[in-house]
Amino acid sequence: MNLNKVKKTLSRIPPDAMIAVVLFIVAATVGITYLFTWGGRPQFWQPIFGPAAMWACGRGYENPALSQAPDLEDFLYQRSDCLCCEDLPEALDVAPRGPYFDPHFDWDKYFAAPGMAELIPYQYQYFHLYLLGSAALIWRVFGVSWSGLYPFFALLYGTTVTIGYGLFRLGMRRVFAIICALMLTVAPLHLQQLPHYRDYAKAPFILAAILIMGYIAKKPLKWPVLLGLAGLGGAVVGLGLGFRPDVNICILPFVVILLLFLPGGLLRTFKVRLSALGVFFAVYFITAWPILNALSAGSNMPHWVLLGLFSFCDIRLGVGSPLYDFGNPYSDYYIRTLFQSYSQRLHGNSERLYISTQTYDYYGLRYLLEIAKRFPADLALRGYAAVLRVLDEMRMSVQDPAPRGITNPILVAAYKARVLALNSLVGSGRYYAGLTLLLVGGYNLRLALCALFLVLYFAGYTALQFNLRHCFHLEFLSLWTLGFLAQQVVDAVRTLRAPASRGRLKTILARPAEWWRPPVQRALVFAAAACLSIVLPVAGLRMYQHYTAGALLHASATAPVEAVEFGRKDLGGDRVLLYLPDFAQLPPVPPEEAGVPARTQYLVIEFADAGRPDIPLTIRYEAEELMYDFTREDIVLPRPISDDAPEEATARVFAPAFYLSPDAYEGIEQTFKGIELAKDHLPYLRGVYRVTDLHSLALLLNLTLPHDWEEFPRHQVFLR
């Protein structure tokens, strides 16, 4: 009797809900097994978790003086796995509460790593409030230890896979959705990111937001259900913001989906759309208010975006220009120096900028706007490059197929088989995605345009700083296209098993006039609209950038210069250093004045252009701490396009160099050493100069200008 009741109760549970529960358990088990066996050391900025540990121990959300709490310092810097709350002294000095960062306060005793308080943790503790709060709650119940967080990590992992199943169900039936969800469970890039709590935590929130958007776009809903889902979307994004600021990118697509892609006529449902939008933002602001308040104190967003424009990310995106790049090395303190120089030269600021402040964000945003005004086509191209990388290359290599730390021969063999099975995706994911969108377009033009928008937006936004830790969660896109196409093949085979269906197909194939059916018409209309919406903006922006970027390049090429005395130092082998013995004594270049925190020099290294090869250069610095070593080793002056360059033709490399004032940057030991190159290239060297007037140069890019540079494209291009 009881068994019958159980069966009757289970029969009332929707099958998808039961499958979701099973998938959650399976994925969570896989996740926690990996966490305890992968053998690595996770990195998620553990030193910022000091207030979480304090709160878990019954103290306030505070940063104590670490010298007074050595056990806490050992825990935060992972010299021990756990912290005994009884070992914390009763009386501890604590730092001022945030989120506003006071640059003049002595932070050294509260953060052991040099410069750490300014760079990230202090504010991170407030706009990652829910991330740290979840850790604190777990520690309060189970004790303070890093391994004690693993069950929560597994919960996040199980949730992500379960949400992934929901996403797969939007385009396929249960069997294929289950297969795709299981493949997502063991996907190498997805699984190996799990130990890194801070970066992984965004995954369930972003995927949940996409699921809600996809559901409300696909299905006609009654207005109470729509308003409820809009509120749920606002809660997901608002809560997710407190785990990782990346989740905020979900706001714009929610607005677009609610206003443009809901089923039903736009005018007929306009009030409902606006109401749903109002509910979304109301719930979002309620749940995200503490985080938004912290972000207003200084978000560092311009800082992160500029890092994403550097050559480090160019290589990963597969884009570049032979004439210029936006900077390197990939260093937080180099970004700070660029913003400092810009604020001095363009805005007359003579005060030191501090990361994590509103003033820093102000000048950083102005700097990014300078780039956007002159290089909008590059920004668009980088977005498209990110889409292609996400669709084509979210995979592991055959040589190293398993997630990091997995060495069991059976598991490695299974991962090798997985790589071989999915090998067709490498370089081809874009074609599968295109075919998928065409098929959806044949069924429903609105849904195809909505799907195209979501793919371009969520894959394209990763161009802001392209790295696997920023896009691993989008591994589901390639699996979605494979599952969808497999489902269509199975459905087609089943349909053609019926004699009547085969007869209709033969009739259509025998009559070309029948080929022009409504699904084909819709698919072609979608293809034309998609191509035009992608190609035309880039073409237009490139025409605009030809003049804006060209003006900056021309201003740099014609800027007044003066020769700089330099010496030569043999470095052994085939290398030589052109050193500037009086670099620190070079007078400031207008509009900069003496006494600024970071003095700017725009160096010009000139070479003969006739008959020369590619010339690699290194801009060499020396610093006691790696974070202040601005050495750049990837500059290459490309050989001329043609071999008939006149004898007097010259090519020039422009490179900004900086002197950090010891008065403003106390305790920083940094020296600009000079320019390093191969001895074989010395015969082509014509001189070293510096620009003597920087008034007309808002951006000091790294430039490599042959004499015929005007024949090169003035925009970035795909390199692979």
C-alpha cells in the first residue's frame, strides 16, 4: 500500500523535474570527487576572505591586523587548510570598513601581500559580498577550512549542470538533453574551473539568466507567469552580482528580450512588456543594492576592460594589426601607469591615482572612450573573434585531453575518446551554429533572431578580457548545437519512415517550384538579415576608423622629436642593449610638468627600411617586484610590403616609457634599462629619439611604422 502511494506520488512529479534532480546528484558527485582528487591548489584570491573568516568566528565583517592574528594570516595565505576560531585573540586592531578605499591609510598590516589593498581585496570584499557571505555561512556551521567549502562548490556545479539541462530542453527532447547535460558534467574546461571559486561562481547565475530569457522568448505565457519569471530573472542577476560582477552583463539582454523578442505583437503586449521590465529592475535593485553601493565607490571596470585590449588577449582572440596595439605587459600596475599618464597629459592631474577609487574609474573611463572614438571597428571585430573562439575552440587538445589533475589511465583514455568524438567541432563550431540558426529560422524567424542575438552577445562579451576563466561556462553552446542538430536528424529519419512522408519528399524534389516553401523563405530571410547585421556595421566602422585611427597614427608619425644619447651594452650571445644612462633625468615633455607621479617619455627607435628583415625588440625594465616590471618582449617591426624601398626610407617604432617618481611611489624600485635587440639588426639602426610635445597625442600606443605604413590597413584583422 505504501509502495503504491509512493508510485502515485512519483507519477505526479514532472519527468523533467525528476531528471533534473538525478542530474544534480550526478554532477555534484562528479564535482566533489574532482575537488578532493585533482591534486592542485585552487586560486580564488583567498586573502580577501579575511572578513568571512572573522564573521564565521563570531566577529564582525572586519579586516584585522594580520600580525596580531598569525593563524588567520597562515589560513588566508594557504599555509594551513583550517582556522581554529579559539586561536584568534580577543582584542584585534581592525581596518576601517568599506567600501570606500582611503589611499592615505596605512594598509600594510592588514594585507600581507605588497600593494594588495589598493589593487583588489578591500573593495572586492564588498562587491563580492554574497560570495564571501556564502563561505562565511558554511564556515559558521561546519568550521573554518578551505576544504570545508567543497560541498558548496559541488552544489554550484550540480546547479550549473541542472540549469544546462533546462537550456538543452529548449531545443531538444529529453534523451539528447540528458546526453548533452552529462557531456557538460565532464567537459574538461568546465570541470577544471570548479576549484577556482571566485571565477566559477558566476556560471550558474549567467546560465540561469539565459535559461529564463530563452523560456520567455520561446513560449507564450500568461502575464502573471511572465511577471514572475521577470522577477526571478532580476533576483538571479542581482544575487549573482554579489558573487561575480560579470553577471551584470545579463541586464542588457533581459531588456532586449522583454522589449523585442517576446511572443505576441509588440503594440498589443507593450504594457505587459513594460510591466515585466519594471518587475525585473525592481527585484534586481532590491537584491543587488549592497553591491551596487560598493561598486559606486570604485568598480575598476575600466581597468579590467583595458587589460582585455592588450596584446596578451589579442593572441587568444586571434586578432591584431601590424601597425599598432593597445599595450602590454598584461599587468595591473602598467594599466595604472597608463591611466596616470593620461590624466596628467590630457587633464592636468598632478596627483597620484589610486586603484579602487572613483577618481581612478573616472580617468580610466575617459581613456577607454578615447579608444572607442578612434578604434570602434577593432572593438566590434574583437567581439566577433570572441564568438568564433567560443564556438570553435572550447575544447581540450588530444595531447592533454583530461581536466587538470586527472591522471587515471582509464579516465584519460575516456577523455581521449571524447576529444576524438568531438574533434569535428575544432574550427567548425561556427558552421554547426550557423546551420542550427538557419533551421530555427525556417521554423520561426523571431526565435532565430533572438538566438542569434543571445549567441553574439554572450559569446562576444568575453572579448572584454578573453581568457578561459571568463568563458568556460559557454562551453554549453557547442553542445547545444550538436544536440539540436542530432535531434533534427533523428526526427527527419523517423518522419521519412512513413511512406506518405517519403512520397511528399519525392514530389517536392521532383518539382523545383515546390522548393520555395515558407520554411525555406524564412531561413533565407534570416540568413540575409544575419549577414547584413554582422557585416555592414563592421564595414561602416572600418570606413570611419580609417580616418580616426589614421589621424592618430599621422599625428604620431609627424610629432616633433629630438635625439637621445644612448650607449650600447653587450648582453652576450647575439643580444645588445641600447641603454639611456640619464633616462630619469630627461626633462618632462609638455604638457607634463616636473613633479608628476609618473613621468612619460614617448620613445622613437628609427631603422633603415630598405632591405631589412623583421626586427624584434624588447623594451627592458628592471624591478625588485614582478608587478612593476614593465618589460615588453613581443614588439616586432615588420618588413616593408615591397622590396623597392628607397635607400633613405626609414621605419620607426614608438614605445611609451615611464619613470615612477619615488616621492609618489615610495618603496618601489623600478628602472627603465633600455631597448634590447639582436646584434645583426644594429646596422639598420638610425637613432633613438623622444617626442618633445605630447599635446596632440591622447593615446600613446605601441606603434611599428614602416615608411609605407599608409598602405597597411588601419584596423585589426583576423590572424587565424
